[in-house]
Amino acid sequence: MVNRKHLFWIIALVLIVPVLVSCGQAAPAEEEAAYQIPDIEEGMFNVAFVYIGPHDDGGWSQSHDVGRQYVQDNVDGVHTAYVEIVAEGADSEQVIRSLARKGFDLIFTTSFGYMDPTETVAGEFPDIDFVHVSGYKANGTNFGNVMGAMEDMKYLAGMLAGSRAKLDGNPRIGYMATFPIPEELRLGNAFALGMKVTCPECTMDVRWINTWHDPVIEKEAAASLFDAGVQVVFTGADTPASADVAEEKGKWGITYDYYGSCKSDACLTAPYWNWGPIYADITERSMAGEYVGGWEYFDAETGGLGLYGFMEGEEPMPGVADLPAEDVQLVKDTLAAMLAGDFDRFDVFSGPITDNQGNEIIAAGKSFVQADLDQFPPGAEGLECEYCMYWWAEGVTAELPELE
Amino acid sequence: MDLIIILHAGVATGTVILFATLGELITERSGVMNLGVEGMMLLGAMAAFGIANSTGNAWLGLLVAMFAGGVLAILHGIVVIQFRADQVVSGLSLTFLGTGVSLVLGEGLSDAGGVALLPAFDIPLLSAIPVIGPIMFANQSILTYLSYLLVPMIWYYINRTRPGLHLRAVGEYPAAADALGINVFRQRYLYVFIGGMLCGLAGAALSLAISPGWFSDKTTAGLGWIAIGLVIFAQWNPIRAALGSFLFGALRRLILDIQGPMVLFGVLRNPFFYDPYLGFFLQMLPYAFTIIVLVIGSREAMRKRLGAPAALGIPYVRGERGA
């Protein structure tokens, strides 16, 4: 017989471990021993990166690792290293502190939940620069944040999807959304606004999957959307499930995060992160002692964002080749304007915009400001938003509950 | 929202859970608990995908995955059968070991494209049966069809054959089995190995058929833990394990499909369409269900009634009185 003590542990494990696994932590019992803290190289400027997933996850973390390699190859006198699969919260604080103690000169932390731990450790090591990706805190000296306007690329991807759906005679798009947060509404709405440019009659279904990276759920969500009758599925999560399932169903998918995710012939494009130039720039500033920890949010002209198949050295995917030439040209022209710095996130979110209830969100001639892009109403104290990001654009078949 | 589509998807995903559940079930019937299901599945998924990628032969990948899962399980066997260590601790360690080994050996595999996969097809005639046909026999993976054969075979083996009787004997009363001349150690090693092979097969079913690809430690996404809970829900019975697995698979798909329609059954305002936050509640259900099953299954009287193998988790020592 299994005694009661054992059963207690079994129950505890079955309860706890899936939660930990889904949070991206490899092992609850391993603690710090699980994290191999890399060594610095004497005489070099040492840069460390902390990843939420494995460096080769095919998505978010891999896009950061490509950026790390870019820094290694393109900035002289730099040594880079990374720690992967670091759980958010207390574990990450230990890892960041250990990296600082080891003597790294600059530390990038690349998941939202690393924000407060990074801030804490930054306070303890004023001579080291800390850069947090995807958060909103900074201390004005050695701790700052950086993020990019992926809405630019989602807007262009929306144009392609709309064009494809219209050409195929089935004007329906599907959005596999991760969590109901401002970022996912912003990216979904940017996509819907792009979709309406090339396909005014298009509509968009939504499935909430409540995960950033789960191959099985993502595949089922894509299948759920295709079975409901949509023609193109795009995703806010990590895996290429949208394109893989599209291939099975004879439809189209749009992947995300990492340029290598757009492999299948059924993949139209992938809005992706190109962290290399961003990280190289910050590294050079930090080396020169000029980094000031602030709030950085880059648009496409920095080279930090990509639209797979349309950037230099990339070939358009097969599903784009037979689209109406004027639609493809519009995407190319808008992208060129973005890369030239003439078209940014505030141009994507400029009036007139109508929501899917028929209400005018913003009038013609006006445009959103940053506080509107990343907050639910009413916004943070002192940073109140006028328009805010709690609405679905016209054409989206989804609802949001009343805010209390 | 179409119930047939949901159940069809449930059978597909359920296939993965089913193989793992059957593996754990056979292992537990011999009196050994192996909580390393997740680790064996991951290793199987990695091995299958890696071999299929490098050789272009998915079937070879499947075989290697089963062997890899079995070998990993044997490590657990040596620790708990030979050295009589705590089965819970060893099984848990196996999860970490399997995860770690898979991550190291699977380096770079996430970039692989165009990997040979296992086929999915319709079964002629059977797919024409109303309701059952489109759910079970249309466009399912060849591994799903294999699982339809495997379940009754395992049930028959355990309950109606002589080797199956030996399997049950070492799980219920190893001392008596030993007195009858059954080699308890060899039996337990055998079924630990077979259980590991089935978990490896579950991993291969994931990476080569049900959700193809290698996504490092996210590949299995906790399905192995659900399998452990399902063994109790199934009362160590393969047929109930199949029902439970397919049901769990369907539940996962229902969570997504129910977000689609504005109106349910033609009249009800669908709360899951109007409030995305309700999705969290739905996603909790499979785990809540696992908890309830485990809590019920942990009461000794209830466990007896459920039919847990009497010697489950107890190392066998020759010459001592068995439990």
C-alpha cells in the first residue's frame, strides 16, 4: 500500500507541477542549482541575457538569442552569455543578482515578470546597467526598459491577411489571442485595422488561449478557428501552429515573434522581433558610459521590427505571390514609410476609428498617444488615458465585459 | 460549435494522453509507481522528432522514442526495484532527468522544418457510420487507430491471460507470487520498461502526429501529469482509461470552441463569448477534475473500492512478508 504521506506528496505534485511547467519553470525543487551562472571574460565588456524559455524555443526567447548573437558578432570587445528557462519572481532575482556579482557590465532581462526583480538588483549594483524588456519601470540611472511597436508589423500583416481572404472569396480572419491584456487588444486591433484597408468586408473571430507558449493548445485553437470557417489565422503566441494547421486545412496562417517561425508554405508572413540592432545600440551606449535608464519604445525605423518576406534579403512567401499587386504594393509602400520613420504606431491608431459596437473611438484628424495604447481605462494615476485600449475594432466578432 | 468536431479533436489529443495513461497503468498494475511520465514523454517526443528529422523515417523515430522511454524507465526501475528507494522521489527525479536530457539532445531541433510525419487517413466503411464514423474513423492519425487496438488488447492481456495474471499477482501480493515461482523483480522490470515505452510512444504521438514539432520543454505542456491522475480515475482499467483520455481531450477543445458562438442552443446568451475572462475558469476544469480524482483516490477505503493494486509503491524484499 502507498501510505498517506506518499499520497500527500503525489497530490501536491500533481497540483503544483503543471502550474510550474506552464509558468515556464523547469523544476520546482532545483532552485538556484538549476541555473548555471556563466562566467565573464576578463578584459571584455560582458553582457548577460536572462530568458523565460529555452534559447531555442522557436519564438520569443529565440528572437532574443538571435539578438544576443548579433551583439556578439557586431560589437567589438564584447562577450555575451545567457541564462535560460528562468522562472519569474524570486528565482529570477537570484539569477540576476548572481550575474551582477559575477561581474557582468550590462544585463538584459527579457520577460515581463522580471521587472521588479531587475529593479531591486539594479538598486544594489549602481555601476551595472540593467535593461528590462516589455515592462514600464525605470530609475533614471542604471535601470530602464525597452519595447517595440509590434503593432506596426501587425497592421501590415493584417493588410496581407485581408487581401488573401478577399482573393480566396472567404472574408474571415481568425485571431488566436493570448491573454485579455492591453497589448493583445492593441495588436489584434492593429491587425484588424490593416485588414480593413485591403478587405472592408472582412470580419475577425477571436479565441483566447491564456498562454504564451503551448503547442497543443495553440494547434487546437487554430483548428477551432479554421473549423469555424475562417480563411487566415494569426497568432499572438509563440509556436507556428497557425501555419501548420493551415497547411493541413488548405488555408493560411501568420506566425509571430521569430523570423524562423514562418517555414510552412501555408505561412503568409510573420511579424517578428529583430532585437540585434536594438541591443547593439544599448550595448554601445552602456560601454561608453552613456546609458541612462529610461523608457524606450522603438518603431520600425530602428530596424528592431520585421515583416517576414518583405525585409532586405527575404523572399515573399508563396501565399503572397498571387495577391493583387496593388495590395502588395501598398504593404511595401507602408513598410518603406515605416522604415523611413514617416509612419509609426500613432499613424496606425489615428482617427477615424470605429469600434465593433458602432461607436466612434476617435475622430478623424486625431490620434492616440502612448498612454492610450497600453492601458485599460482609466489608466494609471498621473498617466490617465483619453481613448485607452479597451475596445474591439470594427469587424471583430468578439466582446469585452464592462469594466467595473 | 459542432459537437462532432469537438469530439473528433478530443480523440486526437486524447490519443497522446491515452498512451501515457496506459503506460502508467501497466507499470502501476505491477506494483511500481512511476511519476516520471512527463520526462519519458518529453524524451520520446524529442527522440522521435530528432530521428524523423535526421533519417526522414517517422516510423524509425517512433521506435527509437519507445526504446528511449523504456530505457529511461529502467533507470527508475533500478533505483526503486533493485535499491528499493522511494518511488515518488525517484519518479519525480526522472521527470527532471528526462526534461534535461531532452533539452540538451534536442538542441537546434526547434528550427527543423519539413520533417517526415506519421499519416492520418479515413478508414473505409467505418468512417461512414453516423456520428461514430466522423468522430473516430475519419482523418485520425494512424496512432489513434493503433490505440483502438491497443486498449482491448491490454485489457485482455491483464484480465484473461496467464502472463497477465502474473502481472496482477506481483502488483497485489508479490510474496505469494514469489512463492508460486514468479520472478517478482523480473516481472516488475518488464512492466516498468513497457510502461516507459508507452510513455515514449505518447511523446512520439505528440511530436510526429498530434501537434508536430519540437518545442523544447513546452512540448508536452503537462499532459503527463493529467495521465497520472487519469490512472486513478480509470480505476486501473484500460477501457476506462480510453474513455477518460478522450473525454479530457474533448474538454480541451471545448474550451476554445465555446468562445465562438454568441448564442448557445439557439436561445442562451453565451457568457463565454461575452467575457474572455471566463476562459480561465474553463481551463482550470481538467486540473480541478484531476485534483478531485486524486483526493477521492487517496482515501484508503476508497482506494480499495477503486481497485488500486495492493502492493503499489511498496518495494518487494524477498523473505519478508508482503503487504
